[in-house]
Amino acid sequence: MQSRIGALTLLGMLLLVMIALRAVAAEENSAVGTWKLNLRRSTFTNMPVPMAEMLMVSTDTETALKWSLTEAAADGKSYHQSFDGAIDGKYHTMTGSRMGSTIAFTRNPPRRAQLGRER
């Protein structure tokens, strides 16, 4: 009987730990890391398919975002873009872009960064 009570207590503690870890993970929904483009799971409507892309996010806080993108384009050329700025809806400089030189990010809860159009 005591072993069964001990097992139920252990199971209850494990469930609480799992719930707590899940809550912490939900609050700390960060994009920090290295992300590689999966070409098989991606769609490129009216765009040339790149050979490879890798995004490295080094900062993703409530108010700041820093990332760098390296691409091997369909034409075989390599490109590098980066951003290091505030998430405030205002346009900030992005280096290396082929489409524009500024970009804006805003937060859309919970902790998702939304991209503004480049100009």
C-alpha cells in the first residue's frame, strides 16, 4: 500500500514538473538559434528557388531582434543580410538586402515578431 502511495506521489510530482516546464517554455518562446530552410517543405510562387538558406538569430527579446541570413541563390551567388535593431514598428537599417535597405518589426502576442514591408 505504501509503495502505491509513493508511486502516486512521484507521478503527481512528475506531472507538476512537466506542467511547470511547459509554462516556462511557453513564456520563453524565442527564435534564438540556427534555422536552415527546408526546400522540400517550402513553396516559392513566382520566385527562383534558392539552393540553400540559413538564418542565425542571436537576439530575440521583447524589444530587440538580431539576425543574419546567408543564402546560396538559384543563380549560384551567395548573399548575406543582417538586422540588429528594435522591435518597435519603426523602420531600421537592414544590411545586404537586395530588395530594400530598411525593415520594421512589431510584436504580435504571444512574442511573435511581425515583419513590416521593406522600403
